Amino acid sequence: MVAKLQDEERAGLLAAHPDWRHEPVRDAIVRECIFADFSAAFAFMTRVAMLAEVQDHHPEWSNVYNRVTILLTTHDADGLSARDAKMAAAIDALLRG
Ligand code: HBI
């Protein structure tokens, strides 16, 4: 079992990653990313997929043309955990370039 973040830890995660919003029903974080076109969006998804395999932590996401919506939560914790914070940081770093 993975430890679920406490309220203060969740607040810290959101403060550190302001492009993510909290989704309270799932206790998840969500980020919407817009790219120039489908090709750029799919290239980004490929890079995230490789990160997800390395971290053994996988996003729930959707893609419509140039938009990718990513939801992170930890099934094993029934909510947010440090694994989501680590993945959000890696995704933010990718998007910063
Ligand atoms: N991805 N988002 C997410 N949450 C998990 O709990 C999770 C995962 N990928 C793999 C994984 N857990 C494994 O550790 C096992 O549960 C198989």
C-alpha cells in the first residue's frame, strides 16, 4: 500500500505545481496541455509514456487534436501520493523544455 498525502502535503504539491488543479472526487490532480498541433501533442504523450513506464506510474489521460488532459492519482493509495508529485514534476519539466 502506498501512503496517501495528508492535507498539508497535498497543499504543498499544488503550490509547487500551479498548473495542476485538484480534482476532489478522485483526490487527483489534473493538467490540461495545449500544443501547436496533433503531432506535437502525440510526441509529448510518447515522452510521458516512457516516463510512466520508468516510474511504474501511469496517467489517466485523453487527447483531442492538440489538447492533452492528464489526470494523476494513485490507485494503490486511493488518492494522491508522492508518486503523483514525482510524475507531475517530471511532466512539468518536459513542458518547460
Ligand atoms: N499508475 N496512476 C497509477 N496509480 C497506481 O497506483 C499505479 C500505476 N501504475 C502501476 C501501478 N500502480 C503498479 O504499482 C501496480 O499497482 C500494478
